[in-house]
Amino acid sequence: MRIVLGADHAGFEMKQSLLAYVGSLGYEVLDVGAHSGSQPDDYPDFAEAVAEAVRSGRAERGILICGSGVGASVAANKIPGIRAGLCHDTYSAHQGVEHDDMNILVLGSRVIGLELARELARTFLAAQFSAEERHARRLAKVKAIEARFHAGE
């Protein structure tokens, strides 16, 4: 499975560590930046890059990092087909995939430490959508909402 990682300057160091860690788990990794933690930049640029890689099929899932994770999560969820979840606990990291088919894990580098980030990434990547009737039904409703609002643009 190919995993895309992206972060703004605030998440750069965590991203660099997660690139190596995710690769060590046997996943192919794609890095869409930032390529420096010393230059101020804007989280929406990296949220869009990660989301577009997932949407286009260049990656099956993504990990996105900014200072709090909030802004990156908001921005990524503007892209059709993206279900990005901000997770700072392992239950949400796997349940978001199992129940909601979450395809991007968002982390706040100023909120959690590196060891927890690794655990969350491992948990997220190992999880699979359950496709149980109730979860499939709810996901279909989410997709219908998205389609209605994007059709009017």
C-alpha cells in the first residue's frame, strides 16, 4: 500500500520521522512536503497535496500533520472523496477507518509526541473498513451529502 505524507513547517520534524517509520512497516511512502521546517508556509497547500494524492489514487491513504491538526483537517475535507480525521487517540485512529472509511489521518505535532504519532499511524494503517451494513449505510449518506453540495458548484 502506498501512503502519502505531508506537513507544514510545524509538522515537518514529525513527518520526517513518520516517513522512515511508515517505510519500516513495509509501506511505500510518498512525501509531498514540506521539505523544510525553517520556512513559514501554509497548511492548506499540504492538505490539498495529500488529499489530491489520495483522491487520484497515487496513494491509498494519507497522513497529514500541522501544529494542531485542526486547520489541515478542515482543508483536506474540502476535497471530494476525502474523509480526513484528526486523531490523538488509538481508538479514533482505527475506528475512523473501520466505521467511517477514513482515508487521511491528521495529527497535531504541537499536541502529541512522536511515540504516540507512530502508534496512531500504525493503528490507522492496519485498520480496514468493516463494510457492516450500518457503516456502509452511513458512509453512503455521507457520500450523498458530498455529492449534493458539489453538484451545485
